[in-house]
Amino acid sequence: MPDLSEDLRLPEACPNCGSHLYRVSGAHNPDDKVVCASCNHHLCSYEEAAKMLKEGSSSESEALIEKVVNRNDK
Ligand SMILES: [Zn+2]
């Protein structure tokens, strides 16, 4: 089985290393684990991450970066 994980950028920084880049399974199940791409810290479920993205970012520039990084999902 190939690794189908995808990169995901979230407004929430990793509490461990401060990175905004996370990794999630390409299956996008609501209870899939979202882990930090740098240190593998388990942040939340995909359901929570999707909610975070839907609610939007605190800043416009951050929203723009997320749009660029996450555009492969579309
Ligand atoms: Zn981290």
C-alpha cells in the first residue's frame, strides 16, 4: 500500500514545535488522525481540522497560505 497521506496547513500551530504543516490520511475520515509534519505530534482528528479550516484563519495572509497549500484537496 502506498502512503496516501496529504499535507494540510492549519491556523493552529503545533504545541510541540510551532509548525503549521500537518499530515492527514488521504481517506479524510472524520476520525483520521491529523499529525504534525515535522514532529509527528497528534493534534486532533480530521473532523476537527476540517472545522478549523471552515471557520477560517485569524489573519488574511495565513488564510492565503492555507489556500495555496491545501488546494490539492480540491
Ligand atoms: Zn510539531
